[in-house]
Amino acid sequence: MKGVNMVKRAGVQLLPIFLAALVAALAVPKILVISGSAEAATSSTDLTFSPPTSTSQFSNCGYNVKTCANKSRYHTGIDYRGSSAGTTPANASNYGVVARLEKMNISDCGLGNNIILEHELSSGAKIYTSYSHLASIAAGLKVGDFVLKGQTLGIVGRSGNGNANAWDDTHVHFEVKTKAVSSNPSGSGSYCGYTPANPTDYGYKDPQLYLGIQSVKQPVAIILTAPLSGEFRRGGSMSVTWSTLGAKTTDKISISIKRDSYATLQFPDGVNFVRFTETELNDGAYSANIPIAIALSSDWRVYVKLVASGKYDSSDSPLTATR
């Protein structure tokens, strides 16, 4: 789902989230967007932080210890095991927004493929979780994307310093920090993964003080579940389905189709931008009749939006309009 500002699972309504596609985010400030392998996420009302994998921690690589790879400095996070087969998913510890995404390169500070999520705590403060050394990042994941708790962000690996196999053990280096930066958020110098003294003095937080303890605010998001790609016919009908988070069944939904080439078009013109409804109830399904006048093109997307909040989502890939 490629969206710009979205919402999903309602405190009231929770349609199943087994989505069959990835969500690419449109860059809009402070607007949530759903993205990544949401189909791997589980429907959860637990707003506390969870470990990033279902695997165990390395006993010698906890927070603020000098027993990891760099034994002269203090470890800034917790390392969780991955399978040698490269099949262990790294999952979002909580609901949040992708704040930083780095692909493996020679200047990756040893973190390799690295993702940082921003979370709004129940107190209103912001905190960030970081997932490093991934073998790969979930296709379609973009900065600005809203992610679900438990959603797959990538596959646990060994990447770092531009090398896919930089580390001896397959693992994810998991951090909690005060800013969306790869190195230390505060303190002197620039350190990644290890600091000269207690990591807390450099803007890192002990993950154990968050796991199962700290909560985020109830997020609001909307996820288009169909159509995500493919074709539709002029004069035919289209079935649109979606799921919401933090919304009510009585909330109003807007449903439109628009061409990528006319992304800046503000009002429907019946040819390149068609709005089907702005008053549909949030029941998760709607059937639309496609106008015969729309342009024959392969760059259409379906948009669903929560009218009150303005949060929305759109098709993962462009759709093609046929005769």
C-alpha cells in the first residue's frame, strides 16, 4: 500500500491485517503512511514494546556491557539471534513511523542495512528504535511509512561496512535512542553500536526499560487492502476494501482514484481524478462504478482516506485503466 497518511486497526474495529502487498509512503510531513510487509504483522492491541524477533538474545551482548565484539567499549543495544539460513524476520517493536532507512554501504558505520522507527509514547514524548545488520529490508518500505507492531521490517543478517557478511554471527542489533540518527544522539564524538562509557550518557536507552513496560499512544491509520495493483475497466465496477486502526465504524471514508501524473490535482476532473464518495461508513468495503470518461492510462492509484483525520493510503503499484 502506498499511502501518505494513514490509519489502521481501530480501537473499535479490527479487520484482519493479512495484507497481500507492501506499502510505499508518499513523503508528506507528519502524516502517517502504511508500508512494508504488513501482511506479516499480527493484529495486536498491546501498545507496549516487544522484542524485535522471536529468537533469544546473545547472553554476552546486552546493553552497557563490554563483552561483545568490541570489548574495549560499551554496547549500545541488545543483540538478538538470527538463523544461519537467513529466514528470521526483524519485526517492528511497536507501532511507529519509519524515520530513517539506510542501505548497506562502506559508510554505514558497521550497521549495514539499518532501519530506525519513531514512536510516540503515551506521555507524548518521542523515542526511536533501531534495527541493524539486516540481510535485507522489506520491499517497498520507505521513510514516512507507518508500520504496525510486529510488522516485518527485514530479515536478520550480518551486514555492515558495505559487507553483507561483516559480522561473525547472524543477529539484529536492537537499540532504543532519543533521536533518529545512526550514531549516538547526544554526548561527545560519534559512536555507532559502542560508546566509551555508559551508553545512556550518549542518548541511548536501555531497551529492557521499554520492553513490555512503556506504551505508545493509540495510533490512527488506514490500510487499503484491495485493489493494490492490476487493471480495471472503464464502465465497469471496482471493489475497494480497507482496514483501519484507531477509527470507529461510524467514521466517514473518502474513496478516489487518481493518476500519478496528476498527483498535484486538487479537485476531481472526471478524467484524471475521480472521487467516488466522501461519506462511506468505515465498514471496510465499497463498490464503485468506473466512469467511461476516465483516461486510458497505466498510472492510476486508488486512495482511501479517513475524512476526519485526513490520513489515507493508496495502491502499492499503479493500476491500468482499460476499455
